[in-house]
Amino acid sequence: MKWSAIHPICIIGRHLALGSSRDWSDLDKECTGIKVAYIGRLVKEKGVQTAIEAVELLRGQGEDVDLVIAGNGPLADSIASLTESHIHFVGALTPADVCSLMSNVDIFCYPSTYPEGLPSVLLEAAAHKLAIISSNCAGAADATPSPGHGTIVETPTAQNFVDAIL
């Protein structure tokens, strides 16, 4: 790595899938405004309900915003049963499909309160140059080092995410 001033101690064997495989043209037709994505495990601690509530608040303020939810977990059935036309549940995705979805949205929303290390989905969102709105979970500040990259929300409430989106 002579071209870099960074001297790695080790290389972590995790890749980001930057290819594209799934066709999201139907989603593009259905969503006329801002597209917000939540991608992650569908459990309470990951904050998917906070993302849903934030989009509901934005819609109540007259904002044209849609939420695309990708993932699997205990809350999948209840999310799949939502009938709002601005909530799009796409289920579990392959890494290539996650990549193609990120290429078709505007904002990545990560309201997690789950105690974890650096979430790879934040790195993927940063690699796609998405605006990231994240709770202050471990690694969030590394993926969003300045306001130009996104916003870290100290308290992950729906209203705080609304404020960050606006």
C-alpha cells in the first residue's frame, strides 16, 4: 500500500456489494417524492417502528415521502400487513439487491438502539453517498463524519428523525 499514508494492521474480509441486480422501476413509479430506506433486522431494538412513525409524521405535515423497508425478523408479518400506500415492504434482500435498492433511494434511516459494533449497512449507505440519518449507535459517527454525510440523532424518536430529514 505504498500509494497510501495508511498502513493497515489487518484487512477485514467483508465486501460491499456495489453491483445491481433487482429492477426497482415499479418503486420509482409509486414513489414521487423523497424515498427513505430502512434496511435491517425487523426487531423492535433496530427501530423500524420509529422509521414508520417518522414517515407518518412527515406525511401528516404534507411532505411527499415514502418509506422502503427491507429485512426479515419477528416484525416482518406486521410490517407486511401495513396498507399505507407510502410504506413499501420488500422483504429480505440479497447483498446485491440491497446495493441496487440503495442506488434508488435518497435517505438511509437507521434508528437502532441495539447495542452493536459498526453496522455494515451504514458503510454501504455511505458508499452509495446516501444521506444517513442514524441513532448514535456504535460506528454511526464513523459512517457520518460530517453534516454533509448525514445526521446523528442522539435520542432516536420519530420526531427527532423528522427534524433531521427536514
